[in-house]
Amino acid sequence: MNGGRRDVFKQSLTIFEQICKLVVIQQTANPIAIPMKLIKKNFTAMDTKKSNHNILKGYNLLFYFAGSMIMHEPSEECIVDFWEKGILRSLPVNSSNPNFIKAASQLRESFTDRKIFGKLLHEDFIRLFSPDSPLAPAYESKYYNELSAFADYNPPNVTEFYNSYGWKSRFKGKIDDDHLGIELLFLTLLIDRYQILDDEACSGEMRKEIRRFINTHILSWVPIWNNKIQNYADTLSFKGIGNLILACSEDIFLLFDQKYIPAPSTNALKN
């Protein structure tokens, strides 16, 4: 890993660690627990505006962490130090979503021998996401053919969605716009924008936009991608990250209270 990429990765982990501490301090209690029966209710019916804010902040934190892990080749030294601190043993939100429970368990149990942990994680990243022959490519466009086999499918253009908000990725020209890490970053920005809106009409429109983005550009293909992660990842760390991304996307979609059409069964897509 070159110096620039190492710095970006280290910075991402540092930000995650700092924000995680702030979230825990602000909550002054255990991580927020979100039962699925509550998630299925209207988002505006939740306890308080502050509760809503903290829940969304917690999910954004997890999106930021997971997106960084699949986007930047990990530095062995940085990743070992980060994992050894045990930050992932207590996530900033809890959920009864089975995928979330599985992800939390995998991440808690993922740290092994310090001497080999970083090396194993780095090798897993290369095997899963290497540009040459990735086993689980993290680009939406790589799944167009698989999706089109199950229904009339018109490949969406995620860049057009970004453009409609005047947003341009700072990794433009280095990482394609349809990379899952970029899509998760954009999703966190939409959620941040939602939280500062005071007008209910505007908030309602933003909720629809967030659901539309998740439905079109994440839940359409991430279940297939995560199936590959679970099949091909050698480390519990990346298995946990795959399940975490899927679970958080599902939870956020339900928090904003609209059904989505599940992607085709991933069992039929196994190689």
C-alpha cells in the first residue's frame, strides 16, 4: 500500500474511533437498541427528535466504517491496532434484524492472533476486491447481468442521482461512482441532510429520496454481493462487514417506512 492510500485508510479508522466515542458519550447508556417491530412503525412515531438523531448518527457511523473497509486496502499495522482496541465489540446501535445480529457476532469474534490478523485481513481484501479478479466486486455495475436475468431491468445510473444533488465524490477519477463505498458515503450525506430539515414537507420528500436511493442502488444488488462475501471471505471481519452493510441498509429503509421489493434469491446466484 502506498503512503497516500495508507493515510486515507488510517484517517478513516481514526474518524470512526473518535465519532464512536462521541456517540457513546452522548447516549450516556448502552448502544441504542432498535427492535424490528419498532423499525416497521412510522419513523416520525419514534420517541423524540433526539432519539431519531442518535439512531441515524449511529447508522451513519457504521456506514462510514464499513464503506471505508471495502474501499481502501487495509494497512496491516493500522488495522491490527484498531481491532485490538475492541471498539467493534459494542456497536453504536443494536437491532433485532437477523443480519445485524449475525454481523455483530462476527465482528466481535473476528480478532484473532495479533501476529497474523493484519496479514489475513489484507489478503482477504485483495482476494475479494482486487481489480484483477475479485471474488466479490463491490461495484453495482458488476451485477447488472445477474439482475437482468430475473426481471426487466434497466441499469440505473448512480452518477445521475449524485448530480441531482450537486454532489461529486472526492475520489472521482480514482474510484468509480458505483462503488459500494461511494454509494454508502452519499447515503450518509442524504441522511445528514434529512436531519437538519425542519419543514415536515421537505423532510417527507427527503425520506422518499433516501428510500429511493437505497432501493435502487443498494438493496437491488447488495444481497447478491453479500452472498459472495459470505461464501468467499476467509475472515470473520469481512463476513461481518458484508452482513453489517446489508443489515444497516435494510434497517434504514424500514426506519423510513416503505416496503421494498427484495432482490432475487441469492441462492440461485451461487457460482
